[in-house]
Amino acid sequence: MKFTINRRSVVILANSHNPSLISDYFLLKAGMINDVEELDRNNCVFTPSYSRAVLKDGTSIRVESSRMSLVAEKDKLYDLAIKYCQALPYIKLSGIGINFDIEINDYEFDHLISNKNITVFKDSLIKTIELSFSVNTLTNCNVKLIKGDNSSGSIVLNYHADFDDLPFAEMSFDFIVAADSFENLSIEFIKEVFRQ
């Protein structure tokens, strides 16, 4: 079995994100970009209710009133999340999600996703399985396994920590430590579930 982490993302939930703040000026001032030339202007949208900044390297920053999401390479992703939180210390946090999209190859999914013992579904094919588990008292993980062809599929792991309207300035959540821990846990999970 082979697997690859194709995508990493961070979602920051809050009751008071302000999409109209997101601009090239904000991104520069927050240290999220070094030069406005990093922006892919054709894919950027800045409005009062929704803003999206896309960088030429593929990084995506999306902000709505209740959520901010980042998609970037591992080395950049968590640094951007930290800089965003530092630039807006007064925003009250309700949750953080750290997500991994993983592609699985060279595995016989029919052995894992099978309905032989579920007689009520005997004439159907199971394509998706969803489950969740507690990582610790603060964090849950939602897992979605999606069957591709006979030897491929994907797994989406969403680690979610709830916060009770805690201002960013008071947040003690370490994105880098948490992400490394969750990534290692994801790899262990995959190796255990897909062992042959």
C-alpha cells in the first residue's frame, strides 16, 4: 500500500471574522505575503461578505464571517495561520480544524469496504465510510474513507478542536505542534486500518 498527503488545510472558526479586512495591504502588514506580486490577481476576490486571496504558488486564503480557511504547502500553512491570528488578536475563536487529504494506492479496498455481512445492503456497493474518534479531551477527528477503483481511494481526516469564544490573543494552541502530532496520528491510523 502506498499513500500520499495531497492537501493540508487549516480552518479557523470564529463569530466575527471580517472578510472586508482581507486585502493585499492586510496580507502585507500581517506578514502573510512579502510582496503584492505574490498574488494571483485573476483569482482574488475582496468583498465585505467574502474574500479570497490566491497566491501564485497555489496558496489559498478564504475568509467569510464565521470561518477562515487556508490551503498551502506544509512549510507555509501553519505559519500563515499563526500570522493571521497574531494580526487579529481580538477575534474570538470558536474552533480550529487541521485537515489532511490522503490518497491511497495499491490496496484492495474491497477487503476493507465490504458489505458481505450487511445483508440489508447485499445488492449495493459501499463507496464511502465515515467515522469519528476522540483524540484527546479537546480534539475530535472525523474520518471519511472514499473508495476509488479497486486499488485506490482517498481519506479525509479532519481534526477539530472547540474553543469557547476565546480571543486569539489568549489562545495557547500551537499550530505546528498540533499539526505534527495530527499528521503522525493520521499516518499511524492509515497504517493500522490498511495493514494487510
